[in-house]
Amino acid sequence: MKIQENALTAAIYTKLRNTGPFMPYLEDDIDISLKNSLYSIVIYDDLNNAIGIARIIGDNRITFIIKDVVVLPEYQKQGIGELLIKYLFAYISKHACENAYIGLMSTIHKEGFYEKYGFIRRPNEKYGSGMVMFYKKENFK
Ligand SMILES: CC(C)(COP(=O)(O)OP(=O)(O)OC[C@H]1O[C@@H](n2cnc3c(N)ncnc32)[C@H](O)[C@@H]1OP(=O)(O)O)[C@@H](O)C(=O)NCCC(=O)NCCS
């Protein structure tokens, strides 16, 4: 197994995301997005195939958003997801101030995975819902 930091490419990003419930994006858009990320991690198997990815976007001090945590289906349930989180947390620990916000939007039924590492579900008695929208040009006139 090999681990590479800050070497996520559009090709690897697309290949792994296509195995999960994710929106497709154009290569040029992915290139810009990856360039503007704070951190990324790619895990490879012994044949040098990428089997797990994750990245962080944010302001590098107060706000960190975890994105695109994906393990290839045939490699799931073998500790790769946990390894990805370990590397993301190591990066955040080096850069975050006290009480920094670490956010993510879980895919459906993966909330339990993130709870293992300390994330809490919203909404609850204290916090409102996490919210999202998908940009469509015609809605922004
Ligand atoms: C979510 C995902 C990254 C987990 O990766 P994984 O390699 O299977 O996870 P691991 O094997 O490292 O599991 C770590 C721990 O989380 C637990 N876990 C994994 N998936 C879980 C789930 N859906 N619900 C609850 N617990 C879960 C495991 O049982 C394990 O616990 P243990 O250490 O007590 O045995 C993987 O299922 C995946 O890529 N899914 C498709 C893409 C996706 O939806 N990603 C999330 C984007 S927000």
C-alpha cells in the first residue's frame, strides 16, 4: 500500500467518485477545484491502483470542510476509510485553531462512519440542519 499527500488528480477523482452517489464534473472544473483545495490524500494498492481518496477545503485556520471521502467498493470495510480520516485529522491538527469548525455532508447511511470519529448529526437540540444547494445558472439571474 502507498499513500500520497496532495497528489490527487482529476482522473483519480473521477474514477473513484464514479463508484459512489456523486455528481459528475468536467475535468477542467475538477482541476481548478483540486488546485484550490487545502489538502488531499490518495491511497494506492500494491499494484499502484488508487483505492481511496479524500480532501479538505477551507480557510486553513477556522474552517475545514472534508470532501470526497471515497474507498473503492472492493476495498471497503478493510480500514482504508479510517486511514483516510487519520491523515485528514493529522493535517487539521497542524493548522486548526481551538474550536475550529470541521464540517462535512455525509452521503446517505454513512453517518455512522463519521460518528466513529466524533462528528455529530444535525439537526439536533442545539444545531439547525446542514443545508446545501446545487448551482444552476438559470437560478442565479
Ligand atoms: C464511507 C466509506 C469511506 C468508509 O470506508 P471503509 O474503508 O469501508 O471504512 P473502514 O473499513 O475504515 O471502517 C472504519 C470503521 O467505520 C465503520 N463503518 C464503515 N462504514 C460504516 C457505516 N456506513 N456506518 C457505520 N459504521 C461504518 C466500520 O465498521 C469500522 O468500524 P470498526 O473500526 O469498529 O470496525 C466507504 O464506505 C465509501 O467510500 N463509501 C462510498 C462513498 C461514500 O459514500 N463516501 C462518503 C462521502 S460523505
